[in-house]
Amino acid sequence: MDTYVPKKRARIALVLFYYLCWGLTFGLTLHYSTFAADIEGYGTPAPVTCGATYWTSGNSCGLYGSLCRPFDHGSLAFRCPASCSSYKVLNPRAVGTQEIIYQPFVIGGTPSNSPNGTAVYRGDSFICQAAIHAGVINNANGGCGVVSKVGSSSSYIASLSNGIQSVGFDSHFPLSISFMQGISCTARDMRWPLLGISITFSTIFSLFVTSPALFFFTQFTALFTHVGLASDPPNHSTIPDLISNLLSKFLPAAFVAYVLYRYCIRRTLRGLTAQAEKTLLWLGGAWVGALTNYTFDFIPIQRLTPHDIAQQPGAKAALAILVLVIFVIVLQQIWYFRLEGRFLRYLSFYLLLLLGIAVCIALPTLNLRIHHYVLALLLLPGTSMQTRPSLLYQGILLGLFINGIARWGFDSVLQTDGALQGDAQHNSGLPPVLPPVVALGGAQERDRITFAWPTPPSPFDGVSVLVNDVERFRGYVGDELAGSAAAEAAPVNATLSFEWARERGRARPEYFRFAYMEGAVTWDYTKAGVWTEEGLWVEMEPGPSRVRRRRVEEEEERRV
């Protein structure tokens, strides 16, 4: 640009005009992306996230699902973003005796479930993924539709449709959903056109701008804006809410970016005249890192924690390969630093970092969490040289930093056991449920099964029971009803009991889980025991069931 526009004022005016064209093109396309025409009779579609559901897991919907009522006679016009089929359950979810993890969460969907031929899904299915499965919207562009609550169902058959494999469930559930067919509305997720706009403008800017500061801060802002508004936005209810969220993260991120530029990136970009290589390696790498939710989605590591790595299939092998690749790159960078005579200085710097990491690991009651933005910050100083590999590595690492902050924010690197564990198993005690008493009725009577257990040990003061993944009982010490039928049927060494009845002619398998309670908090549930259609009791397997506890929040899953 200095060659074609030699005057400084003219260059400033040209850059500002370019920013204006860039911003207007991006902004107008983004505005079109947020527009959705009204659906006749249902109003404007409400935006929902890929993890939105009518029914959250475990006992989060309360006793008898009262917090998630009504179960029928309700419809919602909704709008889903693109790429929801790749959304996965990151913590195990119980469906009968199955435990679902690292896959879409859709239960049922076979048209034969419904008398009118409409596919019916269990109420805790993720709405957007179920809509893709039903063919109401497509994964590439998202879309809108109308979801209806249709009450209870007793059979949800697994099927593969539109790239999503649903899960089967062969018993009762109080809430089911279905989608209205033939609904059309003008709505489209424009993230891919927006990506084309951002890459085009950023590439042209990179090819013609030689100032390292102007190039870096422009590209940083553009990448941050694109990730936060288009490619991987955080959960939000409205666009103003999203912009407010993004601005709260951008200011501290810009300060970190300045420090990185001042002490690391400027050395790589200053005096660089190979505009094409800068654009291809540095800017191309930055886009690869910023789009990590797509570019690195194939790596089977969702979160870099010992628990997730141990339970996710393929995570250990993937981590070993990543460590090996990083080790080879580090050796290469060490060689370049040695040639430049800066090896000892950077060795001292990284020894201080290792000392700091060791101190963090040694802190009691706290756990070190290496987020991908932290990994980028740790490795970026090792790219502060003007070589082709360093251009590529630096761009990728900066993109990782931008994606991590724009999407998740500056999450703490030191977390308590509870914060790190989230809704995983807590290795709490499990109720020692005594062998149940089964009473099979006659032709006109109900079959009954009665469970009992000893008094919960301290600090527990109650027991919660899930039946078919719905909380049906919550009893505390002192709540026993002397003389009740359940109490009379319970063994003499039991102080709490629970009775479940069903019509004999309409029997289905019933799934029971038990957990201790401590006040309003529910701890680990047992695995599911099964009361078969024939009236036989199949004992639950040892160990806890991976069912989400009450009072544990997860940002990605929201109840509609």
C-alpha cells in the first residue's frame, strides 16, 4: 500500500474506507442471518441453542417432573443455528440402562411411534438435533420449525436419519415432542457466507498492508469479532446480549494481545516483505486456530482433564500423538533459537513458567486446568522469530487464543474439585437397596414392587428414586408413614420405603435408580435396576450411574 498510496493521509483515509466496507458487508449479512419471518399462528421463531431441551437430565425437573410441566398442549416456533448435528453430550446421560456420552442426544423418532405417522421423540431430546433427525431443518444452514408437546409415550424406537443416530427407550416417559410438517419460514444461518466475507477482506488487507502493528491489531479484531458473532458465538438470547458478552471479553483480550505483540509477535512480523507467505502461513494459520470448533473437531479430546481423557474413546492415543507433535516442534524451535543466540534467555523464561506450573499443581484443594487459550499463551513466546514454521505456528496459536476467549472467556486456570468435576460422578455413597418385594396382581389388579433401605448414614438425610429417568420419590429421615402399605411390605430392618405399581396388561420394563440426598442436593445415583415385563427384578450393577445431579449447572444445556 505504501507503493501505490504514498501519502500518509490518503493511506489513513483508504484504510478507514476499507474498514467501513468490511464492517457494512459483515454487519448487513449478520443482520440478515438474524432475521426470521413469522410463522402463521405461532409468531416469530425463538432462537434456541443446539443443546436446548424441554427436559433436563437427572432430577433437575423436580419430583414427578413438576418443574418441566406442562407435558402436552403446547407448541413453540423455534430457530436453530447451523452445525447442530456435531453437538455432543460431554457428560454421561442415562437412558434406561444405557449411558450416552460423546454423541448426539436424540431418543426415538420412528414414525410408527405415533398414530398419525409423525415421528415422536422423548422430551429430553435436544430439540435442534431431533429436528434435523425428523427432516424439519438441515444441518448445514439450520432453520426454523414448530415443536409440539404431545404428552406421554411408552416406546421410543432408535433409528438413523439425516446423519443422526437416535437412541431407543422401551418404557414410559411423561413428555414427548413432535414436529409439525410443512412449516416454512425465511431463516438461514449465514455463518458460511460470513466466513467467506471475513476471509476475503482479511486476505486482501494482509496482502497490501506492510505495517506490522496495523496488520496485527486489525486481524486480531476481525478474528475475534468473527468467532464471537458468527462461527462460535457463546450462548445468548438476543443480539444485544451477544454484543455485550463479546465486548466484556474483548477489552481484556485486547490488552493480552498488546502484550503478545509487544514481546513476541512484533519480532516475527517486523520487516517482513513476503506478503504472500505472511498471508498464507500466518493469517491462514490464524483462521485454522480461530475455527478450531471445525478444524480440530476430529480430535477426540473434548476437554483436557484427566477424567475426560480417561473416559473418552481414543483420547489417550490422540493426546499421545499431540504431545509427540508438539515435542518435535519444540525441538525445531530450540534449534532456531540456538542459531539466533537466544536459547539461554528463552530457556530461563520457560523454566520460570514450569516453576509456576509446579506451584499451581502443588496448591492444596485446587486443580490446574490447561484451557486451550492457556496452552496458546504458553507456547506463543516460542514462536518469536521470522521463519516460515514460526509464522504458521504463531498464527495457529493466536487463533486458538482468540477462539478460547471469544467463546468461553478467561476461565480460571485453578479450579476446585467441584468446579472441575462438574456433573461427573462424585464417588459418593450409594443407598444399599434391599431385595424388593414383588406382588403380582390378578387380571384386574396392579402389579406392585416395594423397595426399602436402611437409614442413610451421616451426612445424608434422604433418598431420591428415579423411575424411567423421572424422579418419583424423595424421602427424608422422619418422613416415614407408619402403617402404610409400603411400610408394611418393607423388611423389618428398613426405615424408608418406596412402592411402585403398574397395570398388569400394559406392563413395560421399568428402570429404577437410587441416590442419597443431603438437604436439597442429590448425590450419585446407582445404576439402573430393571423390573421386567414378566415381573422379574434384575439387580442393578455395582457402582454409580452417570446421571446428572441436581443443582449442577451446565452452560451448554438450556431448558426451553
